[in-house]
Amino acid sequence: MVFAPGEKPGVEQDEVKLQNASKQIVQTAILRAVQQVSQESQQKEKRTNSTSLQLERGKLTKKHEKK
């Protein structure tokens, strides 16, 4: 039996399909994890910036009250 280039007999072809599907699943999972970490990092940065701004406002208010 003759196979076209890149084509493999039955069982081997199924294994290649499974490997490709597994790679796709792993790539998708990694991408989602990276996106989640990125979003969480951005949210944390926003909270930190907001807290810093509130603290600065508090310092300015206290300095003003001392005068």
C-alpha cells in the first residue's frame, strides 16, 4: 500500500491526531492561564494605585488641617 506524503497508516495516523489534539489543549490551557494572570495583575495594580492615591489624599488633607 502506498501513502501520500505526511499520511501514515491507521493506528499511527490516529496517534498523530491525538498528539495534535493534546498539543492544542495544552496550548489553549496555557494561553488562558497567562490571560488570567495578566488580568489579575492588572486588577491588583489598579487597587494598589487607588490605595496609594487615597493615602496621598489623606496626607494632603492632614497637612492642610495642621496649618
